[in-house]
Amino acid sequence: MRHLNILKITALIIAMTSLSACSSMHSNSATGHGKSGAYGGGGVSAYGLGKQQGFDSRQYGFVNGKPTKQTYHFDFDSSQVNPTYFNNIKAQAHYLAMHPNARVRIEGDTDERGSREYNVALGEQRADSIENLLLINGASRKQITVVSYGEEKPIALGHNEAAYRLNRRADLIYTAN
Amino acid sequence: MQINTIVKFKKIIMLALSICLFFMSVPAYAALQLELTQGVAGAIPLAIVPFTKQSAALPTDVSKVIRDDLANSGRFNVLPAAELRQFPHNLLAINYNYWRKLNVNDVLIGTVKKITSNRYAISFALIDVYRNQTNDDNKNQVLVARKFEVDAAGMRHLAHHISDVVFEQLTGQRGVFNTRIAYIVVQRYLNKPVKYSLEVADADGYNPRPILVSPQPIMSPAWSPDGKSMAYVSFEHKHAQIYIADLATGKRTLVANYPGINGAPAWSPDGNKLAIVLSKSGNPNIYLKNLQTGKLRQLTHGLAINTEPSWSPDGSSIIFTSNRGGGPQIYRFNLADDQVTRLTFAGNYNARASYAPDGKSIVMLHRQGGLFNIAIQDLASGVIKTLTTDGLDESPSMAPNGDLILYASQYGGRGVLGVVSTDGRVKIRLPAREGNVQEPAWSPYLS
């Protein structure tokens, strides 16, 4: 079994607490942004929650109440989750908490730069970061499997930053819902 | 022809052939086309006289293989065959003044004769054209001369063996023409699954043979020290596992299948242990797996990434990549006292290091100005030298003679293999006929 590191969890709880404050600050924005993985010019975009109470599940890839594959992007050599994804990840965690039979596989990936086995390690840390956020927000460990493909499974094949940005990612894939 | 100095060398050839047996059943072709892109300025001038006129009728053009080997090594300036006007096949036919006027130091002559339907007698002599002639039979000028008998399937490997003999005679260094390389080929087709294959080919790219073909990634091929087995990582079950394949039979053994990462296998010099990377503790750490007992020993601890282990030639320590200090750097784990020492300090990205055969330097992936290149670091002085300039280079693997480094690069938008000499003077490219080639691993000496 994989052991979650206590320090990591603590750090994430702190991060999540501060993020809740952050997202409520932006909740007066008129419309939500439905496209996960969108990036603003500075690498960060703020996402509003809309006026309704709770989450508008459509924002987080839910179609007719069913979850869909989510992709979260990362900075180079980083496994820190961009705070713009926190609400999305929370929504997936809530779904998992409400549906004990649901299962997800988190696949961690990197861009092609750097060393291959180091990138496998980095991809796993990215997937772990997402897993930890799911666990903190109510998902159960047995619902989640993690795999890292490092740089072996690029979705964009170019050798430029546009392709690299798309390839530095963790994919959350529902294997049962 | 009669040459008294000819040495019978059948035994070594038979050994080489028995090792190569399973590579022999398919026609020779190259999946990788070797191109010399930069040779040594002071390359040794050499003439190679075609061994026979009817080379097309023979299974292998032996002298052409030797010519390609030596010319592509970058260490020789081989006179173009078209410039030759004399074609001696024995010592007495050599006109020394002719060869001296062509400004070559040495001439390689030889013969190929068919004995029976599948049996050939091959001989060669390497001649120094500047040595003094002491008597009429020209024996004094012969640096080395040998005679062999092989079947059709063995001719190409014999040619590489002759290249090795000539290379060592003239450079003082053991040749690697009879070694092999392993690498991963990735082929992406429109609307079809990606095809990953782990292949083994001769050092010049000929005789490629698949070891494993999979719709899922294959990574990190590692030759056993005896060259008979290969460890690799396969994602065939949608997660990483480490296998060891017996290269003669193709039989494979699953050696690591833990939760999380199973990666970066590295054989101990005695072949008894495999250093591997597992993340079952929560983060990637380096472990030793005893291949006899199956026992596992955890080497690194902590919260950082620890990966890409590589053994020192004496087996006393393991170098590895870790981001414990922030970015990835190379560290050494001393197996006697568990002490960890940081080895690299230049730049903020150093990874995938391995030792030179003499243990005095390491080669690695090194980032400088945003570019990823292959670099070599002298361990005593700490001085680092960047050897390549392509910017997307990775996965360096040193030849067993310590002279050349095979690495993965990008050329024309595709993954190709490159070779650079450890002094940076020779550069060779091995582009693939199709697909992307990555993660090369140079074999040990095979005979």
C-alpha cells in the first residue's frame, strides 16, 4: 500500500483552506468558466462559481450528472497543483464521496524535456498531488489508482512550449462511475 | 596466398558466432543508417584495398564493412575506393612508393575465398608503408595479419572483428565494432495505437531484432554485464513493471511489480543484483534487489525524488539523480557506509548519470541555458564539459571502451540516436528508417 506522507497532507490542508478563502473572494464573478485546464496569460486564471449555491457541476465536466475525464496542467519540473483547479478537484472528490463504487485512475505525465526516469518520478508526484487533494476532500483511497507515464505518452507531439504545456499534466480518468 | 605470419583465429570467431547465433536467421539490413557528422582533424590516413573483385556475389562485402566501420569511427581518413589504381592482395604485390605518394600511413589488404557452398576463407594484413624493407618478402611491414574460416552468416561479424583488430593496432584502443546497441523505437500512426518496440542491433545499426513489441511504453533497457540478458521497464499492464529477458531464448522474468513506480533497472558489475527504483514507500527511492534471493534492500530515504541508479565499475557505490536539494542533481551512495555525497554543482539540472569504465568520470544529461545536452564530468577535478549542442539530448550510454557515448537526440523533428566521443571530437548520427528512436543502451563487450 502507498503511504500518504503526513507532512504532505498537512501542507495540502493548509493549501486547501487558503484556497477556499481565495475562491470565495472571486465568487462574485458573474459567470463560471466551464473549460478545465484553461490557462490565462500569466499562467493563472481565476474561476468564479456563479451565483447558485454549491457547485455547478457542469463546470467540472459532469454531463447529465456523470463525471468525465479531467486534465490538470503543471509548470515545468513542478508537481504543485495550480489553485485554479482546486474547485474542480473538490467537485470530483465530492462525486467520489457520494458514489462509493466510482473509481478513478490518475495518470501523471511530463513534457519531453529532461531525463526519462526522472520524468516518471515527476509524473507520479503530479498524480500524487491530485490524489492527495481528492483524499482530503472525501474520496477514499480504494477508489484511486495512480500511474505515471513520465514523458512516454505525449498528447501534443511538437517540440515547443505550446506542446510542452499540454503534455505537463495529470489526467483524472473515471474507470467506474 | 602464402603468408607465414598468418595466425589462425578460428576459436575466437566461433565464440563470437555462438553468441550471435540468434541474430543470423534474417537478412542483414540497417534500421539505423550511420552517418559521420564530425571526424577528428588529425585522423589517421588509411587505404583499404577491396578484398575481392566479385564482392557482389558474396553474402557480405567484407572490406566494405571494414571501410564503413573505420571511416565512420571518425578516427580514420579512409581513402575513397575510387581513387585507388593498384589492388594488391598479397605482400609481394605491394608497391610501397605508390602508397606513400597517396599519403597514407597504412594499407589494409585481404582476400575472401569460397571453400565450400557455405564456407569462406578470409585473410587480411595491415601494412605500414613507411617501415623499412629489410628483405624481399616484405614481412617487416606487416603490423598484423590473420586468417579465418566462417560461414555466410558469420561474415559480417568477422568483418567487424577485423575492424576491431585494425582499430586497436592503430589507435591503441580496443574497438567496439562487434558490440551491440539496444534502443526503443516508437511508431505513431494516424488512428492506430502507438507501437513501442525494444530492439537490439549491431553497433552499426545492422541486424535489428525486436526483444519486445507493445502497445504501451517500454523504457530503460539495461544490458547484463555478460551481455546475455536485458532488464527493462514495461507498461504492458498499464503500470510500470521490471522484466529481465534472456536474449538467446526470449524468455522473460518479472522482477519488480510493486505498487507505484518500478523503474530504472541497473545491474551490479557482478550481475548478481539489480538496483531499481520503487515508489511503494510514497516517493521514488532506490532499492537493491538480490537476483538470487529476491531480497530487497532500501538505499535512499526521505521525501525527494531518488532515481536513475548507476553502479561504479568496482561495485562499491551507486550514483543517482535526486531533487533533494531543489532541482535534479547527481549524488553518490557509498554501499559500505550508506554515506551520500553530492557530485554535481554546475547548473540546475543534472540527471541520468553513469560512470566511464575507468570510474574516473561520469556522463550525464546537463541543462545549460535552457538546453539539454550530454556532458562529462571529471570526478577528481569536478570540471564539467558539454559534449553535444542539440538541446534536446538525453539518455547517454557509454561504449565499453569508454571512448564513445551513445545518446538520444532530435533531428528533423524525429527522435534519433547520436554518438559523440568522450573528447567531443567525433560525432555520428544514427537516424532511424522510420519512427522515433530513444533510450539507447550500449552493450558490454560480447566476446
